[in-house]
Amino acid sequence: MSPRTLLLTLGDPNGLGPELVCRWLLGATSFRERLVLIGPESTLLGHARRLGLDPPWTKLAVPHANEAMSAGERSQAGGGGSPDVPAGANPGFTRKTDATGVQSTRQRFAALATLQPGLYLLEPGGLEDFVPRPGQFAVQGGLAAGLSLSLACDLLEAGLAQGIVTCPLNKAGLQEAGFDFPGHTEFLAERAGVGRDGVCMHLSGPRLRVSLVTTHPPLKLVPELVTYDKVLRCLRQTAAFVDVLGLKGPVAVCGLNPHAGESGKIGDEESRVIRPAIEQAQSEGLDVEGPYPADTVFYRAWRGEFPAVLAMYHDQGLGPLKLVHFGQSVNVTLGLPYVRTSVDHGTGYELVGDDSAEMGSFQAAVELARRLTGVKQ
């Protein structure tokens, strides 16, 4: 089997991402895959100098899209202008690439598939003059994160990479730079063509693993967003993920209300929405159980009764998980046509430069992505 290709986007280059990468590289001596860093080189060089790290990556050229076109095709496409730089809020910049675009990417980056395992860097067009501002919010950081993520999506959609590890970005910076998405998950889902409702957010820790039916809506909107279709989709995706990990036992499902509704006395979402979805999943042969009260199900999962828990909303699931696995868990987007893992924390501007940020989640995200993409151990 040819070497696998794994992408690693730096996220907001003014945040913790580049620092974590450089600290990790101090101890990374060999690579079993083509690991391609994507982002502005200037921010990596700044951290490398500070840490005494001799930059171990090979910088690759990013061919202009028009280099893969004939003169006639360039004329029809409208000539120049780098596709890597959005003009304001460009909705086409985050749509799934059509067949012509995929073929163009394959032609532009054909050399990527011929490289030996090792560490490489791609700097998206438009970031050549990026000026780092470590530890500070800046819209240019959001632009860099968006450009890097878009280039990564191009490569993934073209089949030139099997997975991606994403370092944290600033959601406000991403949006102010013209990318109208709340964050990585929605960006990737739209570009992959599965839509925001086609994926499931999952946090995987050493012992607890939690999927979420809803992610970041206001709490008052959660009941109407917990639907039969969403619960069933997340059950299917979580059960498949547990199977890939080789874990045994049923996926547990939380109720939405206290005491899982107390037989309808404290809300009817359990009987009206959640239980029918569980029964459908069971009829499909999936090993799932519930709905269970959220105040006890995580303790049972911690003891090993359940390999994963499906929670109805963000704090219901991630409060227990982060209590026991803070800085150790990995964010996995289920439902994408490729592997995506990420750290379980944000940009951490206040920590940049003092090397105090925990490395556990970053290291775990890389290793899980390697495992899921079939990198030889």
C-alpha cells in the first residue's frame, strides 16, 4: 500500500496551533505518512527559532489553478486572480468543488502523491506576506485559517489525502474574514457536500466517548432541534465509529429531560422522539440502548458498561467528559467522507509563547487520525 497522506492545518496562526506543532516536532524524528502542514510558514519559523528547532519540513510550491488550464480554458474561466483569496464573503469559496475543480486540483498537486513519507508544508496563496501576531486576535488570523482549511478541502475532495487534523481557529475571526461558518465542523460539512445536518460532533477520550445530537445552539432552542432524524443519524454514525475502534458494548443514549422524562411526567421528548429513533436503530441491528438519565449514564460509561454515549446537547455530554479528560480528548467529526480529528480546546491566545499549554489533546488527535487513516504503526 502506498503511503497515506495526512493534512494538518495550523488554524489561527496567532493561536496555539503553530506552537503545539513545533513543540511536538521537537520529539518527532520520523514519519510513517506524508504529513502536510498547511498555513503560513512565518508563524512556524517564529516558534521554531524560539524553541531552537531546526525547521524539519520541506516547503512545497502551491501551483496556481490556471497553471493546470489551457489558454482557452483560462479565457473561459476569466483569466487571473488566485482562487485561494476570497473577495469578501464569497459563498462559492465554501461550496463542494465540482468535477472540473476536482480534476484541476489533481493536476495541480499531482506531485504530492509521488512524495516519500515525511514532513511537508503548503502555504496557501495570499499568505506569503502574513505577519504573525502571536497571542493576539486579528482578522488576518481568521483569513489564514480559512484559506488553509479551503486548500485542505481541495486536496481531500480530490482524493489526494485521507484525513485532516485541525488546530484551533477563532470563529469570530473566520467570519470577519468572509467565511460565513461557525467553525471547522460546519465548514468541512458544507465543502464535503454532506451539509451541516449530515455530520455528528464526537469527543473521544481514553475512557469516555461522547457524541452530540446538537452542538452550539442556545439552550432554549435545543428541544426543537432534537429530532428523530438527527438522533437516528448520530446513533448510526456513533455505532459505526465504535465498531471501527473495535470496542464492544451498546451505545447509550441520554434522555433530554431530567430522569429521562420520568415516564412522560417531565416532558415527552423521550417517548415522542428519542425512543422511536433508538428502536429504529435497534431494528437495523445496531447495539444501542436508552434513553437513560444523564445524571447516571456517564458514571456507567466510565465504569466500562458503554463504549460511547449519545448526549442531546453540548454541556450535557461535554461537562462529564471534560471533567475526567480535560486536555486529553479528541474532537472527531463523524459523517465526513474522510477522517477529521482536532484538539478539544480553543486558540488559547493567553498561553501562546510560554509553552505551558498541554500537549495531550494535540498528540492524541494526530495519533487517532493516523490510526483511522490506516497509517502503519
